[in-house]
Amino acid sequence: MLKNKAFEGALETIKGIVGKEHFYDSYEERLCYSYDATLEEAIPDAIVFPGSAEEIALIMKTANEYKMPVIPRGAGTGLSGGSVPVKNGLVLNLCRLNRILEINQKDYYAVVESGVITQTLNDAVAKLGLMYPPDPSSMKTSTIGGNVAENAGGLRGLKYGVTKDYVMGMEVVTPTGEILKTGTRTVKTATGYNMTQLFTGSEGTLGIIVNIVLKLIPAPEHKESVLAIFKDMNQAAQTVADIIAAGVMPATLEFLDNTTINAVEDYKHIGLPRDAGAVLLIETDGVKEAAVKEIGRVEEICKKNEALNLRKAETEDERENLWQARRAALSALARVRPTTILEDATVPRSRIPDMVRGVNEIAKKYNIRIGNFGHAGDGNLHPTILTDERDKEEFARVEKAVEEIFDLALSLGGTISGEHGIGSAKARFMPKEVGEVGIRAMYAVKKALDPNNILNPGKMFV
């Protein structure tokens, strides 16, 4: 694809701002930044790697002059097309902004730049006896800035919440090239609109997040992990609902169906039971006595729901082996067929059994293969369709199935996205959830901050 000649002047100016060593525009380089972890794809005109908020502000002022689209990007692990340059233009990669600026042990917060890898922050605070709870499955690769932009979730979401629950403040470059600071380092604030939460989950459409103040908590002193094996998928789903109804709040409560179990076993050879209808991976944490008591209650509920077997991790290595199975789920399923479509429909936790049954019925209706896994404890499932986009007839059935999965989630009081965001992949479905009035209200905010619609255009709004 040829570059847009109308942007040549802007790109030359921007190259001068960051230096030619931080500016890429060969076809091969542009192709590398044309996709994320979805099927969405579009080639940018150039890629730039700024080194400061001031450079980003100058880039945005130049882009506004030329009405050139700018697409913020972290590690590109997104699952909604959020960092795909669907209107072409300039990809603004934030990976050079990768410093942990401060870890405050007295007031329990960290200040990090957007390009810090999530796992890097986790490792740094763990050495000090602290924890940053959000833990998306991509944490070894994904950046904090991307997590904040997408309001990423993770395995610990049931007990500890998601990214938005830990963002205290940030520095943002607005679409018009101004530098804005939001929030505080205090536990609470009631000064004006909550701009911090406005930018959290905005998917790079309202501003470019440069650094973030994140809440930390003391790390739990003890963990208990168990693998519960069920003959029937519905038994496992009912167990999830029963655990929550009993007032038990595990740190993690994860679900894998038979398709996912076998894909993981083919890939990792962990020793999962291939004939199981589903398994639950459950972890409690906190003070040792409390964690042990909670896992005991969990085991009672699993047995009541006819669990075939309960495997308790007795060592840290055994515990890590169990969780390796869950973290490998998507990678394992992606090996089964040429095309993998991962969704994240979310329902109230009590409706998990209905959602699991419904997805299974949709798979049968359209004669397609769906692996189902996810954060069942907080109602967030990841129906993963295994297909081949080159098979046009099958892929047409897949597209109908995706829409029915979203309709099912909404009918159960749920949402079309629990943690992956809307991006370009789900934009056409968003009016089903928020309505036309909701769309207009959101777009009014977008228009006020980005009058020329240059920052990540083509996302959220069709």
C-alpha cells in the first residue's frame, strides 16, 4: 500500500521531532504494525517512537494541522482491533516510555510510564512485599498503558477488581497537543469530574496516556490452589454460581471446558484429564487460616456438585503448573485451527450456568467448534471459535454465532465486553448495549476533546 501523499509534510516534521532513528516508514516496517491479536488489519503511513510527553504534544499539534490520524500503540496484544490503524495515518508506539518512576511503600502507589510491561511492574513491587493485582493473561508482554487504555482484567478480577480499580491518576496528551494531569496520589479525591476514569478504558480515542499513578496493596501471605474436575460442563458452571452464592470470594476462579482442556494438554502436557467435561482452577489467598478455611469450603461445594476429583497443589511448583494450564488456554486453542476468534462476553455471576449452556447450544446450532474458558468467578467467559476464515461458508456461520453470543449475554443482563474493549471489531454491536442515546453522549465527549477526529478514528463508533 502506498503512503498518503497528503501527510508527507507532517511525517517529515514528525521525523525531525523524534529523530530519524525513531521513525519507521518502509513497507516492511509498516506491515509489522498493521495488526493486533485480532483479524483486523490496516497498514499505517509511518510509525513513530516518541521519548517524552513534550514530543507527543508536538506530534499531535502537527497531526492536527494536516488532519492526519494518530493511533497510540503499546505491545499490540489487544483483542478488539484497538491499535489497528483502520484509517491509516501514524502509529505512535509508546514502548520507549518504559521506566518505573517511583514505588512508594508508605503510601502504596507506583508511578510508571505507559510502556512498562505489566509483568515487570509485578516483579518489581513483589520484591517489596507489595502487589499490583490486575493480571491479564498477556501480562508478560502487554504494557501498563495498553492495560489502562483497554481497562484490562485478568485472573484475579473476582476478588481484586480490574485495571480501573487501581488507576489513581495519569498524565495524558490530549488530541490537540496539550499535556493534562488527572487524579492524585491520595486515597480519595472529590475535585471536579473524574477525568482519570474517563481516560481509563477510552481505548486511545480521547488522549495518549504517558504515565500512570497506580494503587498497590500488600501481597497476601498465603495461597491455596485446587483443580476441581467435573464430568459435566454444567456441573462446573453451577459450582461457580454456588461458590459465589455461599459468600466465598476466591482470588481466582477459572473455568476450562473439554475442548480447551484437550488443546492445553496437546500443547503443554500438564496432565489434565482429557475426558473431563470441564475443570475449575480455584485459588484462595490472604491470612493462612482464612485461605485454608475458604479452600475447604470451596472443596465442600465442589463435592456437592459431584466433582470427580480434587487436586490440591502442595508446593509452589505444583501451583505454578496448575496456573500454567489456564494461562496457556488461548495459545493452545490457537493451534487447533487456522483462525481463532476470541470473545469476552460477560454476565452476572449467577447466570454463568445459563451462559455456558447457551454457548454450547449456539455451537451445535451453527455446527462450529467453540472452546470455552475464562474468569467464571466474575462472570467473564471467553468463547473461542476455532475456524478457518478461508472457508467462506463456515465463516458466515461463525459471524452469525458471534452475534448470537453477544445477544445471549445481553439477554442475561450482561455485556459484550468484560475486558477486551470495543475497538473496531465490536463497534457495530455497541448500540445494542448502550443504545443510540449512549452512543451520542460518548461521541459528544469524543468531539469535545478531539474536534478533528484524528486520535484513533474508526474505533467504538461505526
